[in-house]
Amino acid sequence: MKKITISSTIIILFVSFSLLSAIDNKRIEDKNLEFIQSIYADFAKGNIPAALQKFDPKIEWNEAENFPYADGNPYTGPQAVLEGVFARLGAEWEYWNLTEQKYYEAKSGEIIVTGRYKAKNKTTGKIINTQFVHMWTLEDGLVTKFQQYADTYQTVEAMK
């Protein structure tokens, strides 16, 4: 009888710890999603310094291959991202809005965001409405990696 009781207790404890672990993992996932959503909110408000503070000092940032700002890939560190990507967007586009975002948690832990870029080029006056996918990697509460996938053709054509 003791063996059954001990085994039953062990099974109950194992199931309880598994459930607690699943709950804790869900809380981490929710926090990660909220963290990435806060970065998009910072951008929407034009608060670039707040967004940059959420980047690891050694962040590795990659623009999509053939995207106009991929010439500096990988950008390493928040200052490199600011100068190589954000400052250029501000200088070359009348506006650059991200819309229709949907947020996903990958099994590997990355946060994936899909949406659209809606922007108007200052020089040509051409407007884009193009799809994007962003993949964010987080460690110790900061973004350590970013990978963009986007319709590069539409963006490049709008700049000609």
C-alpha cells in the first residue's frame, strides 16, 4: 500500500509541477509578447529612444536581403541600428507606418510579427503597402536578434 501511496504522491507532484511549469512558461510567453508589442507602441509614438533601450548592447539586427537598408547587415548594437536603419527611414520617407500587426510565439521562443509597411517616399512621392515578417529573439529581458523579411521589390521601386 505504501508503494501505491508513494507512487501516487509522486505522480500527483509530477503533474502539479508540470502544470506549474506550463503556467510559468505561459506567463513568460505573455510577457515576451507584451514586451515586443511595447516596442511597436514606442515606434508608433515616435519614441525611438524607448525602443532602443529594449535592445541588448550587442543586438544583431538584419534587414531582409535586397532591402534598401540591408547594406549594413548585420547591424550590431542599438547605435548601429539607429544610424543604419531608423535614421535612414526618417530621412527618406515622409512616413513609415506599421499596420495590421499579428503576434505569434514560436515553439523555439522567438516572437514573430506579421503586418504591413505603409509608407511614402519623400523623393519620389511613391507609396508602398507591403507585407513584412519580423522575427525577434529575446534573452534576459532584452532583444538580442532581429530578422526582417519583406517585399523588397516594392520598396526599392518606390525609391526610384
